Amino acid sequence: MRKNTFKALFLIFFFTLLLLNVFAQTTPQLHVTVSGHGKTQAIFIPGFSCPGQVWDETVDKFSKDLTCHVITFPGFAGEPAQGEANLRDWENGIATYIEKNKLNQVVLIGHSIGGGIVMSFAADHPELISKIVVVDAVPYLNALFNPAAKANPDADCSPMVKQFTGMSNEQLYQMQKQIIPSMIADTSKIATAIKWSMDSDRSTMGRIYCQFTNTDLREKIGKIKCPSLILLEAPFQKQDTQLQQQYAALQTKYIHYSTKGLHFIMYDDKDWFFQQLVTFLQ
């Protein structure tokens, strides 16, 4: 009898450790900086290869009214990678952070891929948030340029990882030197954004890019219940019909286009961006 009891306790202990280990592996430790002492809790999520510093000017503006929790994801902009990056794990990490710190009715603000994470999170965890702000992100980017595009959530990302890891530093630098200026009108920010890419883990870049381009949120956003502010770059206004279709399922949306900003709206059209946040958050 005693032997069977000991065996049962051992098995319970073993499986508890196993579950804790699996949970630890799939819930990354997020680097979060906190500033401000406002009543409203806001979590800022950066985009591809960017650190939380991309939000510095926004945080400086709003830290009197908000408590700002600014995330940098593992593997981006010098933050050490933590195994194989996964968008779902990052979302779980945000949920864990909110619950662990007992944050109530959080406002989520995300740029680019961070905006995609915000939309997915709002659909999956409506009880944890009060409002969302999506900065220049769409539910399914590929379909914006190819209406026939089909997402594959189970896509093999190893070829994309191999493409990124196989690049020399010079090759990556030259690629980013061509891409980044088309995304930032404020030329004083370009060198910094390129450096963030150069400091990012290549495997993380490849895997997250692959996953993001195979994520279609057009139906999922129909589950979002909270007020949703969508701020899009000026060039997207020419594709308003397609963008309205992309966001058709989101019933709580307010879509606004910048008049001069490119992808990094918070840099390029700062005053307009700030005013949009003030109006939405009040």
C-alpha cells in the first residue's frame, strides 16, 4: 500500500515537472520596461526586428497619463533569442505578463507585426483588455497585394530561416539599406532602424517573418469586442477598398489614414499620431 502511494506521488510529481517544463519552453520571458504612473495600463508592442525603444517618443508623451509597459521580443534588436521564435508563444507571454502583474483592462498598442499580435490577442483574450490600437498592420498582408493568396499556418519556415541565416552581414545590411528608407520618411531614424535589424537574431527574423506572412486574421478579428483604433500609413489610402474588406469582420473599428506618414507613423506623422491616441484613449 505504502509502495503504491509513493509510486502515485512520484508520478504526480514527475508529470507536474513535465508540464511546468513544457509551459516554460512555450512561454518566453519578455523584456519589459515600465514607466509612468497613470491609472490606465498600456502595453506597447514593437514591430519586426524593432526593440521597445521604437516607442520612446510616444511613451515620453503619454507617461503622465498611462503606465507604459514596453516589450522587446527575444531575438530582436540585440535581445537574446530564446529557442525557436513563435508568434503564438509571444502572445502567450503577453497574457502571462498581464495575469502575473494583475493588470486590469489593458490597452494594447502594436506596430507592424506587433499590430498583428494585438489583433490576435484581442480575439483570444477579450477579458484582459479594454481597447486596442493597431499601427500600420493589416489582418492578412499577402492578400492586400495578391487577392488569391492563401495563408498556411503549418508552413515549413526552415527555407526562410535558411535564407536569413545564410546572408552575410554585408548582404543583410544592403538589403535593409534598400528597404528601410521606403518605410520611414524621417531620415534621422533610418540608421537606427537598420542597426536594429543588424543586431537581430537571423533565425528569429526568418521564422517570425514566415509565420506572419502565413497568418490570416480576417475572420478571427470578428471575435474582437473592444474599441479598435486602426492607424494606417498615407500610401494605403489608395487601397481603401481592399483595406475595408480586410477589416470587414471587425465591428468595433475606427480606421484613419495618416496624411504623410510611411510605415513608422509614430515617427513620420508624430503630432497626428499623438492626437489620434489622445482622442481614442480619453
